[in-house]
Amino acid sequence: MLTLLSIRNIVLIEALDLQFAGGLGVLTGETGAGKSILLDALGLVLGNRADMGLIRSGCDQASATATFEFGALPKAIADVLDDAEIEVEPGEPLILRRRLKADGGSKAFVNDQPVGVALLREMAGALVELHGQHDDRGLVNPSGHRILLDRYAGANAEAVAAAWAKWRDAQAQLEAAKASIVQAKEDEDLLIAHLAELTEMRPEVGEEAQLAGLRSDMQKGERLQGELEALRKVWDGSNSPLASLRSAARKLERVAEEHELLADALASLDRAVVEASEAEDKLTEAGYQLIHDPAALDDAETRLFELRAAARKHRCEVDALPALMLEMRAKLDAIEGGEAGVGALAKAAAAAGEDYQAKARKLHDARVKAAGKLDIAVANELAPLKLDAARFKTDVAILPEDRWGANGMDSVEFLISTNPGAPFAPLGKIASGGELSRFILSLKVALAEKGGAATVIFDEIDRGVGGAVASAIGDRLARLADGGQLLAVTHSPQVAARGGEHYMIAKSSEGTVTRTSVRLLDEAERKEEIARMLSGAEVTNEARAQADRLLEV
């Protein structure tokens, strides 16, 4: 609830720190004293348009700060703060501040963190509900009527929302499957041709690298053919270096025992024979690997170029061609078995649709039943508020299927008829300012609304009424404020007498300077203010006695 409103340099208010408590608080004062300034200041911190005309004359800036305290932060507010990454610890107050500058600048803060004004507007509906002479929000706005009726009915709207989401998802899967099959059928002939081409080619993973290496080796063989032939001539025959080494080794072997140096020489010569033999083997193997076969080179190049051309055609790597073949086969299989899959998805979508409709119709029935009870409850509140000629109706209508949604298949709107025989029409289009406020009060009392805004404000709900009607309004405001917080700007002594706290708004002048002030009245001051409201300019003893009687109620 709202616990503190601090105002600096707004219109006639120079500096004001106003504390509020729970229950019913009333604000009174002479006409023109500046009650609207308080509402304008509160509107600023709730994200209303920045009007530089609110800045007090002669000042370069103005500010308004509202402090709200909760046992537990309402979910609607917590969600907004979470999205904005603003942390509010449990038990910590929520402080909204708005600052205006005469040069046109405007800044907003939540717990001293800079935020956009839009963030304040997002939280406003959960913080303060204002009903005034020209209110076009709150209960007047049809967009909230369904939520209020569902809350009154105790309906399980969440189950309908979940069923709707499941139905939408099932239909999306069905449409995607149908589109996939249509596309696949359009590509079927091309798929068959491409798959036949690749099947005949039979590409293998790693084949490109193997062919490229073979091609490179054969190209090297072609280039080295002359050198290899010359080397073969050196190593072949009885006069080759290796043959000479072997002959020398055999001759040396016969005399090696005659001297140790000859034995060492034989060992060295044997090692040379071994090394030369290995060199001969490697030259022979290299000759085989680098052999230049023009036909084999042509075959390798042709295969390599075919594979690379196919990869370019399908915009992939050569090693990805085998996987592409599997993908093509899967697409063709999907075309063949797709109808069965679509059939299963169609059954799932139909079942989800039936489940949604069943839950939505159950919700519709609950709404219709609750609407009847609500109409009776509101009707019982109208006569005491001098609206006995009016009629109230909660209109629950089934929408066309293309307008069904997560909230069900209904539109819900509160309608009134202010005169006998007059047609029903939307709440805000028929009632005058005073009537509208009383209609809203009767509706809120009938709803016994819980979980709405933290603070409810009625601005001059008693305009144009008095006596028993004003007493009835005061009684209903007090009942509505029980367990919550309700502030009422009033000119009625009967309403003022029901307040738990009484604030008086006064305007004073010193020379050319005019100021508005607000203060909390004690019991004696409260009695005097109610007496003033009863008698006018001169407070009489009779008015004080009447004030005593009102305060005793």
C-alpha cells in the first residue's frame, strides 16, 4: 500500500511529506484548495505524461516520490521488476520517483535506479486504482472485466490457457508437417534423379584424399621418370656399385682373420652392403609407387573431378556426399510415409482442440452462472446509492471461432441502463461522472475484489449527493477499505466521518505567494472540519453537534 507521498515544487505545493496508513483515509478541503495537485503528483510517479506546467512558478525543477510497502511484493509488480533486472529485497519498500525540469527534461527512478517512464506505467495498474470524474481505466475498461468475473467465479482460467497453448502447438506441428510434404513432393522428381546419380557414383568418405594423393604421386612419377631410369641402370647388372661391394666383401672375408684391421674393414664393408641393399629396395619401391601409367592417371583424375563436380552441384564437401545420399533417401521415405505421420498429427490436433473447447465451454458456463449472481449483487447495491432506476448486466457472449484464445471463447463486458426501458450500453458511455463513480463503487462492493491494486482512490465519488446516499457511500467505502487501503477525496461530511484517517487540504496566501498544504487532523480538528463541511463559512454549535453524531456512527 501507499505509505508516503513526497512532493517538491509542484504547482502550489512547495514541500510536502504525507504519510498514509491502511484502511479508509479521507481528504477534504475547500473547493480549489488543491486536491487535484496530490492526484497529479501521484500520477507523475505512476508514469503519466510529463506536464512542465506542474513545476512551481520560479522553480527550475519539481519532483514527486511515492513509497509503497507490502507484506509480499505482488507478482504483477515482481515480474516487471525482474524483467528490468531490479532487485527488491523481501520487506524492502518500493520507492518510485519522478523528476521534472523546467527545460523539458524528465527522469524516473525505482529504488534510486534510473528507469524508463514506461516501466512506471507497467506497474501502475497493480499499485494504484484511481476512479475519478473522467476515469477511462479500471472497471470502466472492458479489457479487465473478464479477469474480474473469473476471479468472482473462482474459475480455472489457467487450465483453458494451457489447453489453448497445447492446441496451438499441435496445429503448428500439423501445418509444418503438411508444408514439409508439399515441398518434398515438389522436389520428389529432382530428389530421385540426384539420388540415382549419386548411387551410380557411389562416393565414399576419404575417397577424395586418396585419389588426390594417388594423382599427385603419378604426376611426380611422370616428372621423375628419367631420373629413376638412370638410377635403375646404376644399380642393375654385375658392374653395379652394390655388386662391386659384395664382390669386395667376399674377397676380404678370405683374409680378414690375418689382421684385426682387416676384420674391422670387413665389418664396415658388410654394413655398407646392408645400407646399399636397403637403398636399392627403397629405390625399387619408389619406382613402383611413382610408376607413371597414363591410363591410371587419367582414370584417377576423371573420378576425382566427377566427385568434386558433384560436391559443387550440391554445395557440400566431397566427403559429405554419402551423408547427403542418406538424407535424400530419408526425404523420399518421408514422402512415402508422410501421409501416415500427418494423419497422426491431425488426430493429435483434433484431440487438443476438443480438449480446449470442452474446458472453454466449462469456463463459459461458470462465467454465465457467476454473471447472474454478480448482477443480483450489484442490483442490491444500486438503490441505497440513489441508482434505483438503473440496471446492471454482465454480458457474456461466445465469440466467433477465429477470435477464441487463451482466455477462452467469451467476451465479457459490464453494461448498464440508467433509465427504465433504456437499452444497455458500456459503463463509461452512459453514466455521468457522479453516477459512474457510484456504479463502480457498487460493482467493487459486489465483487468484494481481492488481489487488485494495492491502493484504491475515489475522487469525489459523492459529487451531487448527500444525506442517506452519502451515508451509504461512506458505509460502502469503509467496508471496501477493510483489510486494504482506500483513499477518498470528498466534500461529504457523511463520507468524511467514516475515515480512519482524515487529511485536510488548505490553501494560504502571503502577499503574491500562494501555497497548498496538507495535514493529518487530530480528533478535535477532525470534528471541526466535519462541522465546517456541514455548516459552510460559519461553524455553528448545531453543526458541531451533528459532527459528533456522525463520528459516533
